[in-house]
Amino acid sequence: MLLVVPGPACEMLAPDKGAYVSVLTWAASETEYRSKVVPVMNEYCLDVVEITGVEPFTQREARGTVPDDLFEIAERISSPKHVIYGTFYTFPRVM
């Protein structure tokens, strides 16, 4: 799960909002995950504040804690280069 806030030129989130979003990609480690995900978020002018819960999809699936929207995302990943994000769950933030 990523916690993101909008950068100055962001068009995805209002300046007074933050968001949590699940992002899936193929990665062998948290370092590799970060190196693939952060640049993609930066392309949308989103600043990554925090990354939590990085783990293989199969482990999360085995625990039965995968929301339906993540299954849909997982089905779309067909290349190790893909970085696919889910729903942005926004919240007001103090500026």
C-alpha cells in the first residue's frame, strides 16, 4: 500500500487531499518494488510518502486478505515491466 500526496503539477489529486493506493508489479524484493513504483507515481506528479505491506501476492492471497479489485489488477499484469495501480482512496489532509 502506498500513501501518496500531490506534487505541484498533479492533476490526479486535489492539493488538499492525500490517498492510499495498492500497486502491483513483479519484484523480487522491497527495494526492487520501490525502484519500479516510485518513478511511476512521480510521472503522475504524486509524491510517495510511505510504502507499507510489500509482499508477494501469493502470500496475501493465501491469508485470504486480497480485495476483489486487486485480483482484477493481478490479472492484467503480463510483463515484469508492468506497474498497475488500483483505486485511490482519498482523505483530507492538513496543509
